[in-house]
Amino acid sequence: MRIPRFYCPCLLTVEQSLTLPEEVFRHAIQVLRLQVGESLLLFNGEGGEYLANLTEINKRSATVLIQSFDPSERESSLALTLVQALVKPDKMDFALQKAVELGMSAFQPLITQRSVVRTDKEKIEKKLQHWQAVTISACEQSGRTRLPKIYAPQTLDQYLSELSDSTTYLLLAPESTQDLSQVTVRTNHLAVLIGPEGGFTTEEVEACLAAKMQGIALGKRILRAETASTSVLAILQLLHGDLGI
């Protein structure tokens, strides 16, 4: 039986007796109904994971004893940033979840001319908290031991003004004649821009290409935004990262 994993954002050490954080307690005890003596894995996002055993369960709290540390590193050598134009919340969550599972290292939400969902300042913090929760859940499920960075939404103009010379930028543009096997990858830092439902406008595509981004296409079929992002990241991990066949 697979040992359940939980993100625990605190200092973890071997032989430490630890009261589980409220969120972990709720999932481990109230949802999964783990019992005293059962094992669980804890990670704090700093690398590696800890094997712990439940030693005490009360009505509103539970205590574990950390038994050992496994320094296993499961992060990809390819530093992938998904730059995803805002789409409907459920589609955005799907794209983020799958990107985390595929080894994405950073997530940059993008506000574009055709974004069907726009965010104001009052809602940004709430959205960031939600995306962080989606990220944590995906890390727990996929075995990752480090959390990808989640950035606040930016407009396309803001993003283009902050490009780095150390990153290779790819723009998903269906009209491009170049596919992912033909792109020039200069470093292990890659950023992929995926448009909203309806795609980038002609002006936005021209602005990206003028900023020296490489246009790419995924074939003859038009994919939904969340399908396109998952497909691109999977192919890049296969070609340049740690995804095997």
C-alpha cells in the first residue's frame, strides 16, 4: 500500500516529535482515517522527504515521530516555466495541476486581450492562495519534494518587459511552421507561453516574436489551452528533461 504524503511547511528533523499542522491533520486523520502506528511521508519543500509514524491521535490534533530522512531528488534538470493566459478557473486548475506533475518549476499567469477571466487587485491574493493549494496537492500526489514558484498575474506587456537573456522563450502559435523538435534550446531554462481560449491576437503574437521568442505549433488540430500546455510540457520533458518512454 502506498504511504500517503503531506506537505508540512516547517522544520523537520529525524527523531522529532511533531504535532501535525491543521490541514495535514484534517486530511490524514479525518479524511484518510489513519490510525496510531501507521506511516506517512512529510516534506517541507526544501528537498527530500521524511518517514514518520503516528504516535497519538486526539479529537483535534495528532502527533507523529519522524523516523528517517530520504534525500531523494525528483526535480527535473529542465527549469520549465509555464506562462499561461488566464482561462476559466477549472481549466486553469487543470493546466496548473498537470504542469506540476510534469515537473514545472514556475507558473506565471498572464492577462491577455482575449482572457475570459480577468482579476482585480482584491482577488489576486485569493487566487494565489488557491493556486498554491492546487500546487501543494499535485506535489503530494506526484512525489515532488520542492514546490514550484507561483507568481502574481501579469499583463503580456509587463511580462515582455522583463525577459531574461538566460531563458529560452517559446510561443505556442498554430500558424508557426516550426515544431518542438526544431526549436533552439540554449540553456536548461525554458518558458512556454500558452494563449487563452481564442488564442493570442495577431498583435500579441507579433509582439512576442519581436521579443525574439520562438513560435511553435503542435500540429494541424487546435487544442484547448489546458490540453496544449500539458502537451507542450510533456514533449519538452521528453526531449530535454527527465520524462522517459
